[in-house]
Amino acid sequence: TKNGKQGLIDSLGNQILPLEYDEIFSNLSPKNPTFAKKNGQYVLVDYQNKILKTYNFKEIKSNYNQQNLITTTAEGLQGAISETGEEVIPAKWKRVQNFGHIFLVLDNNDKQTLVTGKGEFTNMILDNHAYVGYYPLGEQYARVGKQEKLGVLDKKGNFIIPCQYDAIELMFAQEFKQNGMQSPQNTFFMIKDKELIGVSSPEKVVIAPKYSEIQLIELRKGNIIHTFFFVKKGNKEGLVDLEGNEFFE
């Protein structure tokens, strides 16, 4: 950067793009062009500093997985384009958001449609949940709404928890192997239905919603940590293990 203008050099110090751009996206390679902003206008430029396309977008920004980019017109309508400059989603939506390998596009009726990473529209219509489209639950999952009930999607757009709960929050539990080495992290979700609380994993409901209170606890025995859920309903208290087995006095 010099005098407010940007350029690019390679690892040997050779100049690739001259110091004449307002902004440069850093994914340029000999085979793949990059987006840049020059004199207030977005362009697609190749490794030889040749402008391949010019765009009238007000904004182009990287999204969640950096594979496609979100575009915004002067009228505030949004769409998506690929890194090679091809239109993935036409810029005609109130909002376009990306999570993992999917998009969620918001229409004028405040309903969202799930769109694949290739721009293919599905028949999955979701609520405009809290005007954020989706709510990330860690890096792998997202909370969405349908007919005012909440569920959880994975990064491929598959439901791991159907939209049938009043509230869903993220819980984590960590298991350890017997030699003390850490194993992959288990993921659990607090699910709530009619003021009753339960627990679900990405694979199944571990505890059906039937308790007034649930807390995740870990008990260590040697190098092994055992994970339980402390549960409470009325005056009754106990523990539930990861398989859903209950232990009450």
C-alpha cells in the first residue's frame, strides 16, 4: 500500500498488480482472477492486470466460507457471485446470507429460501428468524425457524434437529480416552418445549424435554472424564448419562 492505493507482489517481490487499486481481494493466482476496487468501481482482474469484468455493485464482500461473495446493489438488493465472477444468485433479494455450503435468501414477504452453494433454489422455506437469517451454533450448525418453531441445520443444509422446539441453545461436552488423550468434542443442544427442557445431540434426542433445569457436569476418575447432565423436575433431582440413562436416589 502506498498513498492510499494498493497493489500486489509475489513471494519474490515481482509486481503483479500496480499501485492503482482502492481495494484488492487477496485470492489472485495465475489461474484465478481476483476482485478489486478501482476508482470506486468493482472489477475482476487477472494475473496480467487485465480487467475482465466491471460491476455496478455498491459492495462486494467475502462471506462465511470465502468461496462465494455477497453482492449489494445501489438499491440495497443482494445476491452472490463466485470467485471467478459468475453470478450464483441474482442481486434481487432483501438479504443474502451464507452458512457453510448453503445460502439463505430473504424475499419481500420476510420468508427465507434455502439455496445450495451452486445457486440452486430448494423448496425449503424458513422464517425470518430475528432478522439474522440464521444463528450460528458453533462452526458446524445453525439455528433456523419454521412456522415459529426452531430447529438446527448442518453446513450442508440438512436438518439434524427438526423445527419443533420453542428454544435451542448450544452445549458442549468433552470426553477423554483412557490414556488421557483428548478425543473429538461432543456437541449437545439444549432443547425447550412448553417450558420443559431436554438435550439433543446431532444424531438423536438424548433427553426428551421433561425437566425444569438441566446442567452439564463432568466427573473425573483418573484420566477419564465422564459427562452427565444434572436434571431437576419439581423436588426430584438426578443425573442422566450421554445415552439417556437416568440415575435418581
